[in-house]
Amino acid sequence: MDGHGNWVPKEVTPAAAGAQATPQGLIGHLRETGDLTDLLSRHKALVFRGFHVTRDALEEVMDLLLPNRLAYVHGNSPRTKVGDNVYTSTEYPREYTISMHNEMSYAHQWPARLMFFCDQEPETGGATPVVDGVRWLAALDPEVRESFAGGVRYSQNLHGGRGLGKSWQETFETESRSEVETFLKGTEATWEWREDGSLRVSQLRPATIRHPVTGTEVWFNQADQWHAAGLGDETAAALYEIMAPEDLPQSVTFADGSPIPDHYVTQIRDRGLDSAVDVDWHTGDVLLIDNMLVGHGRRPFTGPRKVLVAMSD
């Protein structure tokens, strides 16, 4: 909490941890800390700053923070795999803001923890805003919260190698249709292979969830990111002119298939960003978040910026 009682991530520095200002100092501190589950549940997000973590030391740090690193299978954002289940953060033009979201909240299973590592800080901007899911939920009008009580239905149109958006091969990290089907059978999703080689997937998911440790209810869906209106009025209008919403690479409706009003979507997007606090990056910083309790995004930036991400259950 800050001085006004508002939530902010807990910053851990060498001085506060009684450790050396080196990657080895952080590794030693993490080993002494032991199980991070309770600490992370209480603080929701931890920023390890001043330890000057390097790429060479990153693997050992990740082994302590993320005991079971996950592949980004069924992930919908563009990334590049740069290591053993280590990825670039979303590759989206630097001049745009990435709105708040919980990683893979649209999926049957999502990562419990996310770890971000700043390999190269930007010249300006480029903060990772983080938002308390309780605060985000409370910031929405009662009408909006009530309308989402039944959950949301996500739809994906994944091309087979050429088209708009990601291919099903990229999304599921395989060239095998049978492997995709095996994965989807365990997700409560419905799917259809189409004659052009594309794959359509539909999933019904909740709009809010309760954290298994704290019991708190949080906003936990990506309706605003899957809805064309979340991209802005001009982009949404252009997309609607060239194709129906159900034919877009990704789209979302209420659980019963009825459309979500555009102004609901912009309210969710804007109030999530308004409720967020920025984590500014310095090379060597590490950010660990509870993915259920905390949403994240990205501010615009200039100059090179390289932030890596990994996740665990």
C-alpha cells in the first residue's frame, strides 16, 4: 500500500532484503525466502530491483520464482520464443498502449504466476502498468458488472498458414491437428476444422473468479481485448466494414451469444488503465505477479525495449 492506502507492488531491494546488489544476492535471498506463495498472495506483485540480474543469471532466478515454467500454448498474442518456455513480451507497435489483462484468462487453464525480466530498458516510457483485480471490478458501473454475471463466450478463427491474425500452428506450437484436438478436448471448448484449413474455437468462460487463497473476487476476463471496440472507434469501424464480428481472428459475446455493447467495452478498458499503477523498468529488474489478482499491460515507449516473460502454474 502507498501512503494513501492504495495498492502498489511491493519493491524488494538489496538493502531491504539484506542481500548483495548482485544476481547472486537475489538468488540467495530467494532461497532464504522459501515458499513465495503466501508472500505473493499478500502483496499480489513483487518488484526485485537493484540486483542487476543478467541473462546469464536469469535461468536460476526463474527456477526459484517459477517452479514449473509453462509453454505459451493457446496464447493469442504475438511473441517470440527465446529460451526454455521464455518469450518476448507482446510484440505490438511501440506507439500503442496495451490495455490491462490477466494472462490467458480466456483459457481453460491459465498461469498462476508471471515473471517479467527487463533485459533492456527503453529510452522513455514503456512501463508495465499493473492493476489490482479487486479495484478494477469495483471501478465498473453496477450495470456492467451485472451484465457479465453469466460469463463470456470467446471465439477464435485461426488460419492454417496465411491470413489475418495468428495461425493455429503458432497458437498451439505444433503442426499436428491431432495434438491440437487432444489439447482442446481437455479445455471444454468446441472447435471446427474448416475447408480452407483454418480452425474455429469457441469457449465459455467466467467474467470474474475468486482467488483460491485469499477468496477475493476479481475481474478476470479479456472481453475488452477480444472485442473490436477495444481497439478504438476508427479501427472497429474499419474491421466491421470488411468482415462480420464472428469472422474476425478473435471475437467475444455474452455467454448467450448476444453482443456486448461497445460502451461497456471501452469502460472496461479505460477504467482498468485508470486504476493501474506503473512499474517503470530499469535493466536487470524482475517483476513477479499473481496472475489472478493482478492484471497488466504496457505503456508506449521510444527506443529499444526488451522485456522477457515466463509463466508457471
